[in-house]
Amino acid sequence: MAVHDYDLVVIGAGSGGVRAARIAASHGARVAIAEEYRVGGTCVIRGCVPKKLLVYASRFHGEFEDAAGFGWTIGSARFDWRTLIANKDKEIDRLEAAYRSTLARWKVETIESRAVVTGAHSVRFERTGRAVSARHILIATGGTPSAGDMPGAELAISSNEAFHLTSLPKRIVIAGGGYIAAEFAGIFAGLGSVTTQVYRGAQILRGFDQDLRDDVTAAMGKRGVTIRNNATITALEKVSSGLAVALSDGARLEADAVMLAIGRVPNTAGLGLEAAGVALKANGAVVVDAQSRSSVPSIYAVGDVTDRFALTPVAIREGHAFADSVFGGKPWEADHALIPTAVFSEPEIGTVGLNEADARAKHGAIDIYKTRFRPMKYVLAGRDERMLMKLVVDGATDTVLGCHVLGPDAAEIVQMAAIAMKMGATKRDFDATMALHPSAAEELVTMRDKWVPPAA
Ligand code: FAD
């Protein structure tokens, strides 16, 4: 067998890459990991983690409003963006250091450089020009925000820059209808920005259950987000009062910041993959099989760069499965069925399994159980907002196919429901589970009546 400088070179020290590097090293492999920006990757540095911290910050607004109904008088609450960002940065620094020390502990060599693939077994580190050989190469380069192509697009920010704004914009326009756009709309509205979300389709959060979409858009509106559907930003221009934003429906808005959250593209541009014979999809994603192997047997890819399910836990599982399979003699595949996800909008969505429309298309006869209710806390608070809980059940087998929750702690609730569903729980199993009272989640085990569509 040819002798290589490394058993494994990982390109990209994000969720998938770090896990794969650490596990491969634990199996005795000589591993190097290249990172061109910061160790931790998107999730830790400019994704899930800082996003959730900003979500927490934004929710105090509603909490202060709700406190009055419980007898609290809150003095003049003031928010300081710089303090939030400085504290967030400190936490991200701490996490990056923890990732670095984990890699060092496992004797993974961290190379702070952009890396490119130069062949089936060779990689070049751009900062020094050093070329190395590796038995295996793992592409774990993630994705990057899609840039706009409208005139003035360079005036807009993406989620990357949103985490580093020097001040809170008084007015912000966010383009996009996916979860990142919805989350940032909630963040900025909660922190006090006049927030407009512009989406090219008829309704945001395509692919989510229709009831969730209907209810979350209504609730976001009540929480101060103006959603403009069927519109795109056609031009941006600097004006004395900020930015002028022209929309395709003829409207013209003014804003202090414009954020584009219009999708993400896999990071493969200039990576040398095509020259090395690695097949890519039209959008640049690496084509892989269930073992995350590319069309070149020595090159694998995990995480967002493969455009399968762009979520951190998925990237981590794929990286782990790759390392165990290739270096640990314990082959297994990451299971992509029943992946729970959340949208940390305000209110929050938690969802797992099939939405009603997909379940109907796939299974035919399905039963729907759903309830909308005012969470206990909102009664004294005087908040006019309903929580939604919905179960989609296979009419033939009674198996719970989908669980959809909108409201406080939806993500926490759905994570637990996902365990039951992964075990194949039926509606009867949910019914047999004792309720935990008083909680919102108890509704998931106390819904008895099938939902009947209202007569036309
Ligand atoms: P990444 O974590 O993106 O890591 C790739 C790394 O490769 C980066 O550090 C990059 O700098 C580096 N790199 C790229 N090219 C090179 C090169 N040529 N040489 C060296 N280094 C290179 N997921 C969730 O599960 N929950 C959430 O709540 C959530 N929120 C998100 C919020 C935002 C705003 C964003 C943008 C993403 C969010 N995600 C969330 C998605 C999550 O961040 C990604 O799915 C996850 O980070 C993917 O991991 P990865 O290992 O594939 O890539």
C-alpha cells in the first residue's frame, strides 16, 4: 500500500469535519484538518449557536410585555446591541477554543489555511503552498450564503454579517422565505427593529406543514414582522436616509440594513474537485452514496457540501459514520429518516416526520389530530396567541407519521416526540402515555378526536 503523509486530510473544520477528524484519530489514523476561517465552522461561529443567542436576546421583549399581567412593573427596559454582540463573541471564542483543544487532544493536526484538492490522494494548503498526500480526503467545506444579483446587491448583508453589525438597524428588510430569514425576522423585530420580510413565493416556510405556515405567519405579524409575499428585491441604492429598496411589486421601502437569506450554495468553487474527477451536482454539491463516498473512491464528503439535509446533527452523524466505517472497521450509515428540525422564529416551530400533504400523497388514508389553544402563561399575560399541536397518523397502521408544534418550547417538545416516532410509536402509544400536567406537551397525548375538515 502506498505510504501517504496522512491517513486522512479533512478540508473544513465545521460540524462534520471536526467530528470525522476526531473519530478517525481515535481509531489510530494520522489526521490533518484544514480550516480557512475559524475552527467550529458555520454552526458554532456564524450559524446555530450565535443565532440562538440572538433569539434568546430578542425574546426578552415579549417576556417584559407578558410580565405585567403577573404583577410586574418593569422600568424603562433598554437594549444595548453592542453588549449582546460582545458577549456573544466571547462565547463563540470560548467554543472555538474548546474545539481546538479537542482536536489537539486527539492529536489531529490543525492547519489554518484554505486547502484545495489536487488529485485523488493529494491536497495543497494555500497559505504555505505545502502539498501533502493522504490515503483518504474528506470534503467537509459546508455552504455559503447565496449572493443576490440585483443592482446594488453589494449593499446587502447576509447572515454572516448580521452577527457583526456595529449597531442595531432601526429598519431592516430581510429577503427570503426559509428558516434563516424567518428566524432573523423574529430576532430583529424582537430587538426593536422595524422588520419587513420579503418573499418571492406565496407563503414563507415552504415544505413545512400548512397549518404551521398559516399560524406562524399570522403570529409573526402580531409580533411586528411585516411579511410581503410574491415580491423580490429588484434594486438597492444608497440614499441619505439609508438604503432604498425597490421591490418587484412596485413598492419602494427604506431601510438601514438589507439582509439576503435567499439560500445557501455548497462550498466547492475552486476546490479542485472536478479536475480530480469528483462528480458534482449542478449546484456544486458533491455527489455521494449512502456511505458519503464520492465518485472518486478515496474522496468522501459530508455535511452541507453534499446538499442532503443542511443541519448540524446530520453533518455530525455523517462525519462519525464515515470515520467509523473507513478507519474503525465498524461500517454504518447515517440514517436520514425522521430528522427533527426547528425554526427558532417567534413563535417557534418544532417538526418531525411528514407534513399532512406529503403524508396524504404517500399513505393515502391518514388521520389528523390537532388542537389550537392559548398556553396557560399567555392567559394572565393577555397575549392573544395560540399554540398548535398536530399529529399526522397513518390510517391503516396507526403509526404516527408527523408531529408538528408551534409555540413556546416547540423544539424541546418535538425532540422528545421524535424518539417515540423513531421507535415506531402509534397513536395508541401516545394515548397510553400518561399526561404531564400542567404542560403544553400533554396535549400530544390527550388528543382523542380525529380532525374533521369543516363542511364546504
Ligand atoms: P460547516 O459547519 O459550514 O463547516 C465548513 C467549514 O469549512 C467552514 O468552517 C469553512 O470556513 C471551511 N472551509 C470551506 N472551504 C474550505 C477550504 N477550501 N479550505 C479550508 N476550509 C474550508 N443547523 C441546525 O442544525 N440548527 C440550527 O439552528 C441551524 N441554524 C443555522 C443558522 C444559520 C444562520 C446558518 C447559516 C446555518 C444554520 N444551521 C443550523 C446549519 C448548520 O450550521 C450547518 O448545517 C452545519 O454547520 C454544516 O456543517 P458542515 O460540517 O457541513 O459545514
